[in-house]
Amino acid sequence: MKVVKQHSEFMDIAYEVAGGSNCRRRQVGAVIVRNEQILMTSSNGTPTGITFCRDGGCQRCLSGTDTGDLYESCLCTHAEQTAIARAAQEGVSIDGATLYCTLRPCLTCVKLCLEAGVLHIVYDQYIKFRAEVENAYARFTRDTRLNLVKRSKTT
Ligand SMILES: [Zn+2]
Ligand SMILES: [Zn+2]
């Protein structure tokens, strides 16, 4: 009998993966799945060669910046970005895949997902972005084929 994993199982795995994050601010996990198979997992944190964020490697995370702000000066790589980059490094196509993420992805991450061929994003925790980001986000999800949903309680 084929065991079909449910949304919740992949989200559970995303939370497990988040536990490996080296970010002092927030631990985020991402799991990329296609045909019920996990293609890639990753957490957020400082990239290879940079001191771990929890050890002071990222000035932005050390500061009291609000979640979702000043990403452009943050050295931490987002879980989704790292998962996509690792897939490229390892030659794993994620075309047509679904990405599960513990936190609502930022605008940069949804753009990367779209261009990497990800069709669906399921996230768990909601965060609200600044008004201009929300406007861009709304337009992006309306005009592109990317399907982005918050996990419902039942799945
Ligand atoms: Zn960090
Ligand atoms: Zn992001």
C-alpha cells in the first residue's frame, strides 16, 4: 500500500529541520516535495564561511529589527533560498514541486520559488509585512502561477 504523506507530515519535517537553524532570531525550516518525495530540506542561518548567526555572525539579526524588515542587510540565508540553492548545487530539479515552510516566505523567496519552478508553497506561521511589500506580494500571487497558501488546521 502506498503511503501518501499529508501536508502535516511535511510541515512536521519542516519544523524538525528548523531545529538545525543557526539563526538567533528565528528558526525556519523548508522542505521541497514532489510526488510525495522529499527533494531537499533546509533551515535558515548564516551561509557557509560566515560565523553562525547565534554566535553574532549577522549584525541585522543582532539588532532589534522587526521581523520582515531590513532583509537586504541580513547575512542569514532564508530556508527557502538555501533549499533552492542546494538543489542547484546538487543538480536536483525542483520543477513542479511544492515547498513547505514553517514561516510565511518573504517576497524574495516567493520570486525565487516561482523562477525555480515551484508550483505550490504551503506555510504555517503568518507574519505581516510592510504595506508596500504586502501590495507587491498580493500582485505577485494574483498574476503568477505560484499557488501560495497558509496551512489549514485540517491538512
Ligand atoms: Zn540570523
Ligand atoms: Zn525569504
